Amino acid sequence: MGRVEGKVALVTGGASGIGAGCAEALAREGARVVISDIQDVKGAEVVAAIEKAGGRARFVRHDVTSEDAWLGVVADIERQEGRLDILVNNAGIGLGSASITTMTLEDWRRQQAINVEGVFLGIKHSLPLMRKAGHGGSIVNMSSVAGLKGSPTLAAYCATKGAVRLFTKSIAMECANAKDGVRVNSVHPGIIETPIWLGIAGVGPTGANAPPDLDAMSAMAVPLGVKGLPSDIANGVLWLASDESRYVTGAELVIDGGLSVR
């Protein structure tokens, strides 16, 4: 216990799925966690669960596509917590399309705004506060197996996650050159049981207007034969956030049951 004791963490998209799992894991190990999301009710529920378990957390409503919102959230963290040690850029959406020729420009731009621009804005406005304390820090950007390999129905999503992957490496080198002690890494989940699959309804082999059957998909495609859980990803994020990974930056942590190497 206490692997991130005394640290302050911001987890975007922390009201559900992988984000909630990350917030709970960081709080369990001693961090003060700021959960940001646009889902007020679910965010409050995650905070309540963390506090019931003895952790410390609070929720802030936050649209990651808004630069003004980022300025407000970071200023609020500096005012209330005085520092920021961990940033988990997790907020994201998945919009599937049976063909790129039928995807709307609006959907393309919305996915880019949340999945890519949200990560850019997060780093742009959080990094100065991380550096201000002089203790270094850890930035974890949520990419995906879809940032490593292509998918015929998730081209736009793959584009965003591939962008996050290389953006992560570039910022890792920028921070290394600055000798600021901030490490930057990406995490690449495979088939994980999260609400993001609800946005991919209707593009599976059945064509039904329903999310894919993750158990069936995993049995067929994942070497380990089972789907992952948010806690599987959260454990990797916790390691990257802790000092145990002090010599790791610019890396890709793939957590996918072997999916990407099959």
C-alpha cells in the first residue's frame, strides 16, 4: 500500500470504465484524486465509492475539448491541492463506421477533439503545474491496441489512438530534454469491458444495433481467451504513475491478453 502516497492525480474521463478503475486504484494507493468528466452523477458515485474505501477524491465537471475548461481545472487543482504529480489522459470515445465513406465529418472531428485534442490540452496546461513543484511527475496517455494495428470498422478511432501514441513519445523526449523529471508513457488496452463499446454498435459482423459481444470476440481473437477488466488497465497505470517506473518514459504499455501480437 501507499505506492503513490502524497501525490495528487488528475484522471480525465474518470466517471466510468477504465477511468474509474484508474481513479480507484490511485486513491487506494494513497493519491488525492481529482476525477474529471461530463457525467456528473457517475462521477459523484465514483467519489463516494473511493471515500467509502478510505480514499480521497473529488469530482469536477470537465469538457476536455475546451481550453477554457482546462485552464479552470488546472487552476482549481493548484488552488486546492497546491500541486499535480500524475495526469491520466483517459477521456475518449469510440465511434465505429461500417465504411469510412459513410462516416460523417462531424463524427470524425468529434472523435479527434476528445481523443487527440483533449490529450494535447491536458499536457499543455498540466505540465507547467507539474514542473512548478520541482518533484517531476508522470503523464499517462490512454491509447489502445487500435493505436498499434488497423481495424476495418474503426479507422477514425485508430487514427486518434495512433496520434496519441506518437504524441506521447514526442512529449517524453521534450520533457527529457528539459530535465524536468516528468515521464510520459502510453497505455494500450485491448478488449476491455467498458462503456466505450456502446459507440461501436452496428458495425459488428451481425450488423445489429447493439454493442459487440465482448466474450465471444475475446474467445475468438485474444490468445488468453478472455476479455480484460478496467482493473487490469488500472494496475498498469498505477505502476506508471508510481516511482517504481522511474526509469520508464516514452514507452508503450500494452495490456491486451496477447491480442496485438497474434
